[in-house]
Amino acid sequence: MESVPLPPEYPYTRVLDEIAQAGYAGTELGPFGFLPSDPSALQKELERRKLTLCSAFIAFELANAEALKPGLEQVERTAKLLNDLACHLLILSDEITAERSAVAGRASKTQQHSYTEKDWRQAKHAITEVLNICGKFGLRLAFHHHAGTHIETPEEIEHLFSLFAPNDLGLCLDTGHCVFGGGDPVAVLARYLDRLRCLHLKDIDKKRLEEARDKRLDFYAAVRRGVFAPLGKGVVDFPGILQAIGKNGFDGWVVVEQDVLAGGRNATAPLDNAVAGRTFLKKLGV
């Protein structure tokens, strides 16, 4: 998401308290340094609330050779912390860029903003280096397709996974970003069930998505307009998705997310939002 200061009224202690209060069993790491980076201190904070660290998310510009060294340094320190807390999943994404943010949700209609063959080679090299670090720490790697990046559309996801074996590079399916990028989450899930490592549940407001496309809004403007709806208030087929992973015996983490930005729609009352999401899933038997 956009690089903005974290709201001072939400220190990590309050965030963890509200995650537990809303009825969730775990949390992702979040931006490195937001939660305690000392493994002992972090473990104590999680145990106090009966929470588990399920994964960590990292993004850097995969096709930018200059971003590789700092990106891998970020991966290394995060992987070490995950390993120290017996957490075994790292989630990787390309970083949002201005050019792709500008065409987010419409990228399948334009080729000039796609990776070149040289870019794909560099991205493959970067991901291979991340895989090497993950192997050193006993982590699995899942790729998160993210709106506003160079791996957003179904075609781009397909090309990425053609470069890596299922046992090497897994999928973090984000239902909201999948729809935003022009995909069908149920279809994507069916195609890549053997790669599924974790599931990010997010909903999409169809009317606001159409508005974002018609008005050619960039990714951040679309988020501020409320394109991501509370769970169950949008177009994502959650029963279909949950039925598919149930039949497949999926035993990974299912993470509830809500992409919001300060000053935008749906950005108030995070606890209420989290509780509503958990209540919705309980009605579906989760």
C-alpha cells in the first residue's frame, strides 16, 4: 500500500488487542519494525493474546536490478525473524509503481506497461534469490499478485508461474486483488490449487470498480473511493472459494484483509470492520 505514516492512535499493542478481540487466531507481521523485531519480545506479545504469527509480506521492484540488494536484505532479516518464531511462510509481491498504479484494473488492455522479456528475466532472478534465502531458513514462498504492480492480471500470473515449479513458488490468492486485476478468484484457485499456500480474503464493490475503470483512477484513488468492500458486501464468491479449498484439504492460513487509506471510504472503525468480517465468515462455517 501507499507509504504513509502509521496513525499514532494505533500502536502495535492496540492493533494486536483488536485482532484478538475480533476473534482471529493469528496475524501477519506487517511492516518490519511495527511489531517488535526482537523474537522473544514478539513471542510474548503474541502469547499474551493467544495469537500466532502466520506469515510476513514483502514487496520490492522485482525487475529493478538496483532494488535487488535492499530487497534481499529485507527478505533476510524477515526470514530470520519468522524462523525464530517457528513461522514458515513468506509472502512476496512486486512493488507498486506509478506507471502500473495509473492503469491498475485496466492493465490487460495495455501492453506498454507490461514487463519486457528482459524485465521477466530480472524478476525471475530476483525471485530465485528470494527462494534461496527462504530455503536457508526453512520457509515456503507464496507469491501475491497485487493490483498496481507488474504481476496483476491473470495473464501475468500465468506467465510468472510458468517460470517456477509448484513446489518452489506457491500462490497467495488475494480474492479482491484478483477481481481488481480482471480475474475470477474461483477460476484462478481451481487452476493453481497445487500452489495455494495462503488465502487473503477481500471483497470488491462492483459499482466502484466500474467507476474506477471508467474514470481511469489510479490504484490509490480507487482504494480511497472504497473499491474494496467489507466481506460479503461485494461480488466475490466466498462460498465457492471456501468450498474449493475444503474439498482440496487446504490447511494453510486464511487471512481477512481490508485495503483502506486514511481519509477514504471504509477507513474508520477498524475493529468494527474486523468483527464484521469474522461474523460473516462464521456464518459460512469458518
